[in-house]
Amino acid sequence: EQDPVEIWKLLCECLGELVELGIERPVAIGITNQRETVVLWNGKTGQPLVNAIVWQDRRSTSICEDLIEKGHQETIRQKTGLVIDPYFSASKLTWLMRNNVVSIDKDTLFGTVDTWIIWNLTGGVDGGRHVSEPSNASRTLLYDISEGTWSGELAAIFDVPQHILPHIQPSASNFGEVTGTPFAFLNSTPITAVLGDQQSALFGQACFEAGSAKITFGTGGFLLINLGKTKPLPTFELLTTVAWDLGELGGVNYALEGAIFSAGSTIQWLRDGLGIIGAASETEALAKSVDSSGGLTIVPAFTGLGSPWWDPNARGLITGITRGTTKAEFARAAIESIAHQSADVVEAIKANFKEGIKVLKADGGASVMDLLLQDLADYTAVEVVRLKNSEATACGAAWLAGLHEGVWNSLDEIKSLIEDDKTFSPSLLEELRVKEISVWKDAVTRSLGWEQAR
């Protein structure tokens, strides 16, 4: 859980730092945010009804299992491009209501984090705008990505009253002007771009053409491939989502996405759970102190497994441990687990998108590790490119806001701003690649359904 008030306070602290730096009034503001997270608040008082329920929360697993048993999976896949899983917003809302954690009334407002931030920036209780856009709405299980609207049928399936849902407008459009904040340099500045974090990274990596792909490593790992204007048929292994809606600047683009639940969180576990490292930055050097993981395999299914398995009941597993296993092998196996999970998604994309992935662009915190990106190139047999600027997520929202306001005149102009840092080419012999993937998949198979088997 996260405190919505704290999220707003931290944003204000960040804006306060800009004031101290003497930043002048910006032309426009772009917002990018953690997707799927549920925020509920009272529109009259501005007070949250409950802590925000984040995307990793699994408390609605039984609700999802019940909906699958009732036969709703195919309807939801066709309308949303997603699968029924606690990862997405709708089942979290259902859980909150069924367990009487919140009481919904005429003043209740729902939003993902973008909506909460926009509402506060544009006035809050004094006329704040209750709005969102397709890249976030398409992650709720309540939005019909073909029709481009909230679905009454989906809302009924999850028992969500439609009056609490925000108005949807294009990702590149005017979401309102900043008003009533203590930061005079921002007041009257238009908010002209909003993107969910992973779609923003796709934009920030300049993956504008169909077939271009990126992976972002944060707490989780998220691989998206731009599919252009044509919405693909749904597939269980991957998610079909809205990449962005440029409105008058170019309309809707769709993407296939693979979601990995544990990437950076695996490194955090080494640090906080096992005490193997003192800081995340120590991981690669420790891992490189040995030639291999010594047969150790870690499946970091701490909150279940995402793509392509979609098993909320999978749990973490360590195999191949021996008396000779040291901290270094744990560090190496942790890095390999992130690369293997990513490779599983690349394999699923190859099976569902005939052109496959030619080049994979990487960004996010863990992308600073050469070992991770080399493993990723080896396991996927795909060239991996790291940008000089690893903060593609922030850049994506900023560039889209500037594109809307004419700071940049075209997508090609934005593409010219991006510089590559390093390219990682596949170097593992095919025989060894196949063997390592086989060992990984054997371990994953053992982790599936673990919670149900207890």
C-alpha cells in the first residue's frame, strides 16, 4: 500500500526543489506514473478513502479465480486485451468494496495515480479535473480498447459503479492548467501529456514504428513492442494494451506487453532479505567475481509470475544449491533470473508477432549492469542496446508534452535527441543457450501453483 497524501506531498517537495534551482515557468507539463495502482478519494473533501493499493498487491487473487471459474476470461480478454489477474485495478476495487474497506457514494472518485495527481494540480476540491487517458485506462480491466471507452459490461462484472470513473481523453491533449498550488512559477501551466510509465518509456526510447521494442527495468521488468495502428488478437501469454493516443497528432497506437513482476525487487531481496549486498550497486561486481552461478537457479516469484505464465499462485524457488554456493553465485543467479524472465517474454512475442524483435532497447535502473544486458542478448539471441540516458520514462512524458505544444515539430525530431550508449550482441553458443533455458524452465515449472498446493 501507499499513502496518496504522501505521494502528493512528495510531488510538492520535488516541485519545491525546482523552485530552489531557479527553474523558469515551463511551456507544458507531462505526467508519467505507476500504472494499475488504485486510488479512491472523496471529491468534496479531497481526502483519500483508503491507502492506494499498488500493482503488486495480490489480495484479490480469490476474486480473480472466481471470475475465471464463472467464464469471464474470454470476454475480458477480447475487450481489454488483458487477462484476469490481481495485477490490474478492477479486482482491487472489487476487493475493497466487498470487504467493506470503503463505502462508495456520489462523491467518490477513482483514479490511477495520474488521475490523483492531475486532480490535485488542477485545483483539487476547487474544480480539479477528474481525467485520465488510454494508456492508464487500458490497465484497469474496465476499458474497452477497441471502442476507446469505459465498458458498462466490464464494470458490471467487477461490481464497479461507473460514476466513479474519470473522463478519458487523448494522451496528448490539454488536461487542464495548474492552479492553486504554492508554486507560482507553475500556475497556469498546461498539462498536455499523460502516459503510464511503461508506455512513456516506449515513447522515450523513440519506439515509434511498428516492430520497435524496449524493456524497462524497475521494481519489475516490462517489455513492450509497438504494433502500430492495428489492434492484434488477444493472447494469453502477453497483454495487448494501448501504447498511446496522440489525438490530432497521430491517433492510437497499440502494443504487446510482457510484464515481469520481479526485476529490481530481486536485487532488493538480496540486499534487504538476505543481506548478501549492502547496496544494489554492489550486485554486478559480486556476480562477476565468479564465472557462473555454479548451477544455482533462482525463480523470484515473490508475488507470483507474470508473462508468459500468469500464475498468481507461483512462489519463489531456489534450485541447485550446494555446499560450495556463495554470495557471489546468489548475485549471479539473481541477475540471470531477470534476464531469463525477459527472455521468456521475447520468446512469447516471437510466437505471436511474426516479425519478432530485431533490436531490444533497454533502460531503467538495472540496465546499468553490463552483465544483465549481455545475459539478455545471449538468452534471446537478439541485439540489446542501452541508451546514454537511462531515464526514458521521464523523457517520454516530457517529449510528448513538448510535441503537443510545438517545442518539437515531429517524431523524427524527437528521435534525433536519443543517443545509444552500448550495444550487446549475442555471444553464447546455441547449444549452451538451449541448455541454460531448459534448466531455467524446469525450475519455473516447479514453482507454478505452489501456493495452491500447500
